[in-house]
Amino acid sequence: MANLWWDSQIPREEKALSKAFEDISPPISITIEEGKLPESCREAILGMPYAFNPSAAGSLNADIQFHVTGSEPGEYVLRIRNGRCTAHEGRVSNPALTIYTPSEVWLKIARGELSGQTAYLKNMYRVEGDFSILLKLGDLFSGPEKRVTEATQTAETVKRGPVHLPGMVWLTISFIPWIINWATHGFLDLFESLGLSLLAGMLIWIYRRLFEEPTWMETGTFIYFATCWLTSLFGNRLFQTYGDVISYVALAGIWLGTLAAESPLTAEYSKWSYPQALWTHPVFTRTNAIITTVWGWVYLTQAVLALAGHVYQEWMLILIVIRNLLLIPAFAFTLWFQKWYPAYGSTRKKS
């Protein structure tokens, strides 16, 4: 739900290519002797097809555009089609990935004198387009003999235990106690409703604790329902009347509270399958912080509407519908923002 731009960019294999404009040379073949390092940026880029790994590319069809500045300016295109890679001089109108780099930087990367990931994080070069291709460059050009194993393709950065699910699925699972509470409130006894939610929250928290540090959402959920259940145990009926209001306020507090801790809630899940170096990247953090903020305010708004429903009983049904309809624009915003902002944020000039 939260950071699908990163989630969609990492595994995505294709991007539609436009042929509206194309000004490239015929394929250029440069063979680099075994063990010999490239001596120029042009040689490094045009020689990349020699190390192309078809098994890593799979069904990928893409153009990678290089805009090179510095002492060796030039424009180059790597074209990947049907398991083959060719190199060209020139440019295309709609590449899947565009790399803007000084020639000195890319030559050092090609010669193994500089980590490509380190160079990117230090803003020594920048990219536009499909970020997944950038992350896969090491595998794509790892040599024709090397095969990417399934373990490499699905490498984890967070331990998940025997239940191997993506981070965003786990975020959905963390809502199960809340869904149980909302679904059974008014149908079951308050003690039973909160007890079932507490049990679900406790099981999720224990499972996560066995293999990794639980997230703010999982810990906050467990603490919330434990508090509610214990309060109801002593006969407090506050949750019977205002349970919906309190639950939305609690969710807002959990989500917005992670911003104060400088650990946006959605980032705790969206980072799971991505390189750890990206976890602190400003664009990654900012994207998740904004999405987390939006959802925090959605929950606060729902709390206000729930409270209004208790005050104005005749409007309760309409207000229930309105507060649930708020989820539609929230999801729409998330789906749009997670794709738009990382591309915008990575190319805008830093103040």
C-alpha cells in the first residue's frame, strides 16, 4: 500500500518504448580482452554488451541511455531486446533508464575503482526512469557465463521467518487485529471482541519478534489492544461507546508517531527486499514520510467523523459511509505519489 513505487520499480521487467524519435548508430562491437580494464568511458560503455548476461535479463526489453559529460562527453544507448544487448552511439526519445554521469565517474565504476551504489548515493551521477534496471546493472552485465540464482534474485534484507511474504503484505496482516475489532464490535461482547483482536495482535507480534524486531505498527497494535482489553476487564465501557473514535485516534498516533521517531511507518515494510543502502536515501525516506503523513491525517479525519456520528445520531450512517469513502482518494494518492515523487525527487535540484 505504502511505497509501491519502490516495490514496483524493483521487480518490474519491462517499460513501453516509444519509437517517435531515434538517432542512433548501427550496433557497435567492442571486444575487451579478458582481464583487461577499459581505458576510456566510451570503451567502457560500448563494451558492456560483451559482459551481458541473458539469464539475468529474462524477458526485459529496454533502452538504457547514457548522457556523458566531463573530459569524454558523448551519448550512448544500450539496447536490450529478446535476450541480446547491443551498443550504439546517439540517443532515443523514451529510454527505460537514463544515466547522467561524468565520464571520469563511470570509467572508475567500470574499472572497479568505485562502487556504483556508493557513487549514486553520493550524487556523483543521477538517473531517471526505471530504477530497477539500475539496481540490476551488476547482474545484467555480470558476464555471459554467470547465472543469477533464485536466492540472489529474492535476497532478503529483513528476516521473515518461515512465512515468506512481501513487506507490504505484512503491513496488511498487521491490520488484521483492527479489522477483527471493527467487524465484531456491536456483535460480540466487548470483552470478547477486544480479546480476539488482542490474541491476533499478540500472535503477530510474537512471530515477528522471533525473527526480527517488530515494527511500530505491530508493537503499537499489540499495546493498544492489550490496554483496551485490560480496561474493559475492569468494567470500563468507554470502548463500547467510542471504540471507533479511539481506534482511529490510536492508528493516527501510531502512524504519525513514527515520523517523530524519523522512521516512517511505510518505510519499515517497503524496505524489506531492497538494498540496505537505499533505506536512508533521502528520496526513499521522504516518499514514505509523506505517504505516512497522509494516512495519519486520514485516520484523524475518520476519528473526527466517527465522533460527529455519535454527536449527530441522525447523520451517523452517512458519516460512516463518508469516513470509509476517504480510503478511496487515500489509496489513489498513494498509487500516484509513490510513482511520481521518487522520479521527481531524484532529479530536482537540491537546495
